[in-house]
Amino acid sequence: MADAALSLGSNQGDKKDAIESALSLIGEHPDTDVLVRSRLYRTVPWGDTEQDWFVNACAIVRTSLSPRALLDLCLSIEARLGRDRAQSRRWGPRPIDIDVLFYDDIAVEEPGLILPHPHLFERAFVLVPLAEIDPDRVLAGRRIAEAAAALDASDVVLL
């Protein structure tokens, strides 16, 4: 079994419900348990800023799935909840987005999957909820709580 972190975001439709539905579906999978999840945060868009605000959260899951299989589960849940990655623009509006942030302490670099997530330390909307649930985790030599504190998180507002 491995512990992995997921980042969840939504800025279309019922944003809060999308996050809750995704977490429920992850937890219903026989090989994945949601151990802890953050509260919900209202955040500004990142990358493509010309779009509606987001609701974001993070969760720690325990899974017997491989990193690739966990990513595939996340992508299938995105599709089930209405996301069509083929029809959306990068960092654009989406009903749900689920990213794998880390998987135990392993590093992965393969097509479509890089762990730890390559933008993890740049995104307050990820680090603030992650620091809420796993502040002492060390990734790439950095403690999550310290990395979160180093970013401007003024646009990450608890809902």
C-alpha cells in the first residue's frame, strides 16, 4: 500500500459538488481509501487567468494501485464527472481536475506522469490545502508547510 496526495479543482457548474463527488468516487474504488481531506478553498485561476474562480482541495489516499493506475482512476473520474480533456484548453475552465501530487517518496518521470508533480511548489492553491492535511511531509527536500508559507496565498480563501 502507498500513500499518495491528490489535488482537486473545479470552476464550472456546482464546484463544491464536483469536488465532493470526485472524493466519493475515489473512496468508493476498492483499491483506494481517502485517509484525510482538506477543507475547500476559493482560488483564482492559474496559468489561464481569463476564467471563473476555482474551488480547490487536497486529499491523502492510501492505495494499492500503481502510480499510473491511480492517475488513470483520476482521469476516469474526471470523465465521469463531465470533463472532456480532448475538447478543453490547457489550464482552461473545467468541471473537475484531479492531479496526483506525490506517491509515497518515489520519483516518476514518464509520458503524462511526473511525480512529484512538476508545478507543486509554484501553486498556492495546491500547497495551502496540502499543508492543512500533511504539513510535515518532505518532498524534494522541502517541507510542505514551509513551501506553502513561502508563496503568496492571499488569493487562497477558505470557504
